[in-house]
Amino acid sequence: MVGKGQDENRESEAGDAGENPFSSRVLRHILEPTHLGEMVKPSAQAVITGPCGDTDKFFVKISGSRIEEIRFRTTGCHFTIAACDAVATLAEGKTVRQALRINQEAVIAYLERLPVDHKHCALLAANTLHKALKAYIVRGTGL
């Protein structure tokens, strides 16, 4: 017969592996997003509302075709916050051309584990970044 304390340990171990569909990196971006906020006089900005109803807005400051600073706002859930912050983390310091390669798969890989029903958050965040960068390019300040 297993004692009560041993049962609790087994449940905790099983719960850690089976019930947590997201990584510690996702949790860190949810609890401590480093790029959350707006920006005064960005080089470009964009906003997209996804089919789920979440709205992401990205602000980028670009100098010499390199992303010097990036911020975001979102009306989305915790996983949308994590995806936006991940996109910003991946893009900051990159050239515009390099940042345009950040896609849904890159965000999901960076976050390590995102719930299946929230993978669209990564797509929305990447698409919003792309829209901001394309707005920068179209304005003629270029690659």
C-alpha cells in the first residue's frame, strides 16, 4: 500500500509532464514580457486583428536597416502575449531582411512548446511584424 505522501508525489510528477502543454519559456514570456508597450515615433507600425478576435500591434524603430527597438501591444490572451514577445525577441537586432524570415514555425520552435489550440497566436504575431516591416519598405526607407 502506498502512503498518502507518495500518492501526492506521483500525481505531481504526472501532472508536471501531462498537464502542462507549454514550456517554461512560454511562461517566462507571459509573466515577464520584455517588449510590451508602445513607442514614440516608430519607423513603422502595423496592426492586425486575427480571425480569433485578437488584435496585435507592432512598433519598430529601424536604423541602417537593422531593428534597433521593437514593442508590441495586444488584446489577446496570455499565449498571444508570449508569441508577440517571442517575435520581438527574435527580431530585435536583426536586419529587416532577416526579420522577414521569422514565421509561425520559427516562433513555435523558439517557444519550445505552445498549446496546439494557440499556435495561431504565433502566426498572427509573425504576420503583424511582417506587415510593419513591409510598411517600412514601401515608404522607401528600404532594405
